[in-house]
Amino acid sequence: MLQAERPAADRAASLRHLECGASGDVLLYLGGEWHAASDGATRELVDPATGEPIARTAEATVKDAERAIAIARRAFDDGPWPQTSALERARLLNRLADAIDRNAVDFAAMETLNCGKPLREAEYDVADAANCFRYYAGLATKPHGQTFDVPAPSQSFTVREPIGVCGQIVPWNYPLLMAVWKLAPALAAGNVCILKPSEYTPLSALWLAKLTQDAGFPSGVLSVLPGAGPVAGAALAESLHVDKIAFTGSVRTGQSVMRAAALNVKKISLELGGKSPNIVFDDADFATAVDYALFGIYANAGQVCSAGSRLLVQRTLAGRFVAELVRRAKNIVVGDGFDPRTEMGPLVSRRQRDRVEEYIRIGSEEGATLACGGSRLGGELGERGNFILPTIFTDTRPSMRIVQEEIFGPVLAVQVFDDEAAAIALANDSPYGLAGAVFTNDAARALRVIRKLRAGITWINAYHPTYNEAPWGGYKQSGIGRELGTYGYDAYTEVKQININLAVEPSGWFRDTE
Ligand code: NAD
């Protein structure tokens, strides 16, 4: 384990892109205008790697949310956006994608500064974000309706129309990407959006708002409300003037958003947590399975909803496999995301570090064996930042909390199985159903197991690759609906049935007896 030195890179350079008030505080974005919070409140953002303050942002109030909703309503009900041609929407989305690409270096730096992930990971996120806009720019102009052969002289068909005002609430683990997964399909379909980024990581979403202005999106089409979830987020979820709420975050908050959405029966999409199984059979390609097991849990320091946080390994392979995994986990370079040598960064906040440490304590108390990690990074960097070493628990039981509950940190729980049936039973023994993977060289077995997995996103002989083109979402308590791909677009549209009577004459149902 190497403790990274403080990097030479000017980590604050990206902040110059943000729109600030006279006091230097970053402003919130209300449909084309930049404002302080209605009560002047701000929140200090902290660099997760150093513990140092990086910026103060306006903290949106309920009044700010109400203003954003009123602006959005006007933009949707009376503004040009919903009637703008698909070709024009696509042109603007492509311009936005190009602007992200042009600013990729600073966007990545901003993500690393705000949420701690290694620059290399942030660079992938930024490229993906640009490509997500491009994907939906392409989709906007493609055919979306259907025609129906009905038993009447009638031409029956459907068109897809925008839903209206969409409240979009996202977490801190992929601040830019989670925002884009929601904005791109929503804007492509002609909706107007009010985005509520995480209170910990609002910076890249605010910069993105500025780029939508520069790209030429009509004002009112987007607002961005940095601030506390139970304030600005809840105001969106509860509002009777918001037509759809799309939420990514924890199950608990998702439940509260769902309850609030019931007030006016909003359309709802939920992308929630996971405790996903990564199943390794003894005939798997050893090096590949070890490599992806590490990537599955330690990418983004385990702060990934689809993380392979449960490793299910066949008993005949378990000793050798876990020994190699522990050796490799100990070699992962933990440090400041700006240091090019860093392979795993800090957790996003003190709160998240404390939460992960609490689970490590619980795991030990429950009687699991700590095979590696389990503590903070040492030295000055470890004292200042929120670093937890890659951690592996073995000798677990299915009922343990570290096996059942989402930790959202670099903590792997190893489970051992004897045969295919046992692997499937263990894998599905979870309230979650987001993702899962199988490693084996037996193609038939791979498909048999995958088909029995109660999960929405699966891989065979890989873990984590995510595609803008393919649907993302979970079974069971991992959520409702799908993002990305054509499914993600459909989730931002209403379907209107249109029937044209081809025999324009009275139906004669009621007799005219006078
Ligand atoms: P969180 O639920 O605490 O917060 C998510 C967002 O909801 C934040 O913007 C927060 O401010 C807001 N929020 C909080 N309380 C609210 C309320 N009462 N009403 C409305 N909004 C509210 O989650 P988090 O800690 O930011 O993120 C981690 C969680 O997100 C994990 O459970 C993870 O699995 C999940 N996640 C899921 C996916 C997915 O695609 N399924 C992707 C990323 C993260």
C-alpha cells in the first residue's frame, strides 16, 4: 500500500467555470438565471481527499424550489421547447456533448475535487456523459410511435409526447453522469427539468447548466437546485405541479420520494441500492475473475450501486481465489485522486467513511474474518481525507448484516458455495436485485445461472461495463423502471393513442326517434 504524496496539479483550476455571486459563493440556476438562495444560506463543500474547503454553494430553499417549478411550468405549458422539432433538440444536445468534450479535462478535475474519485475514473465519466447526450440526440429523431390494425374502419396509432415538468434527484457517487443519465433522455423527449444534485457534489451539474445556456437551450428548460434532500428534493417530490419524479439514491429516500409522488400520482422512476452477487465457478478463467472481482468492488471505492459487493466463490476454488484476491487488494494504491498513481480514492464524506467503518465493526462483531483492510489509510493523508483500505471479509453467513445490507464502500463479503443450485439460492437471498455476474467457461451454465438471477443488469465473465445503449435498473427493492437505452427515453414520454375514423358517418347507436 502506498501513501500518495500531495499532487502538484492545480486542483482548484476547474472552479473558475462556476457562476459565482459577489461574495464568491456558487449560485444556483433558476431556468436561465443565477441566484443566491432565497434566504442567503450556503453550504461549504469539502475536498474528500484533504478535508479542505473547496467552495461554498447556495443552499436551495423550498421557496427556490417553488420558483424553479413555476418557471418550469411556464416553460413547458407556454414555452417553445415541447414543440421544438426533434432535429433541433438533437442539435442542441450534440452541441452540449461537444462542449463537455471540449472541457473534459476541467470536468474530470471538478469531479475528482468534489467527490474524490481518481482522475482516471472521472475522465471515463466525462466521456460517457458526452456520449450519453449524443446517444439521445440520435434517438430523438428516430421513429417512436406504432400503428395498430384495429377491427373498425379506423386508423389507430400512437405518438410519444413529453411528460412535462420533471424533478430529477441524484446522488454523489457519479455527480455528472447521474445527472446526464436523467437530463439527456428527458430533454431529448421535450421535457423541462429541475435537477437536484447531491448536497455534497453539486459543482459539475451547475457547470453543466451553464453549458446548456451557452449551447442555446431556451431559458426555463433547466433549473439546478443544490441543497438538502429533505428540503429542495422533497419539495420537488411533493409538488402538485411536477409531472414526473426520477430519483437515484438509497432505498429509504426512494420510499419517501415514492410516498410524496403519490400526492398527484406523478410518473416515477427509482434507481436504488444493491448488494450484488459476483459468482465465480471453479472452471472460470482465474486471472480474469480475480481482476473483475477487484474492479467490481473497488472501482469508485465501492461507492457504486451495482458494486459486486458479495463474492460467491465455489468451495473447490475458494482458498486459492481468496488468497490471490487479498494479495491484489493489498496492492491497490489508495490515495489522492489527483495523484496519477492512485487507483482508489477517498470516500465522498466523513459521514460515509463513518458509515463504512461502522459496518466493518459490525462485520467483526458478527464473527466474520477480516482477511485484509478494515482500517483507514495511515499517515498525514489518511488523517485528513476519508480513506478506507480495500477490505475483505471471509467466513460470512447469509444472515449477517454485512452480507444483507448495502455498505457503499470498499468492503467485500465472501460467500462460499458447493454447486450451481446453492450459488443461485445464495445470490438471490437479498432484498435487492440490481446487478450480478457469473464467471465460468461453461456457456450453458453461465446462461442458466444468469436466467435464474433476480437482477436487472448482469454480466458473464465481466463486471461493471455500462452502456448508454442498454437499459439500467433493478428488480425487487433496487428500483422501478429503467434508465438508458430506448427504455430511458420511453420513461420520459407519455403514450398518446390517436384514432382517425375512416368512415365519417353517424354510428346510429342511439335511435333518433322524434
Ligand atoms: P440518498 O438517498 O441519501 O440521497 C440521494 C439524493 O436524494 C440526494 O440528492 C439527496 O439530497 C436526496 N434526498 C435526500 N433526502 C431526500 C428527501 N427526503 N426527499 C427528496 N430527496 C432527498 O443517497 P446517497 O447517499 O446520495 O447515494 C447513495 C445511494 O444511492 C446508494 O444506496 C446507492 O446504491 C444509490 N445509487 C443507486 C444508483 C442506481 O442506478 N441504482 C446509482 C447511484 C447510487
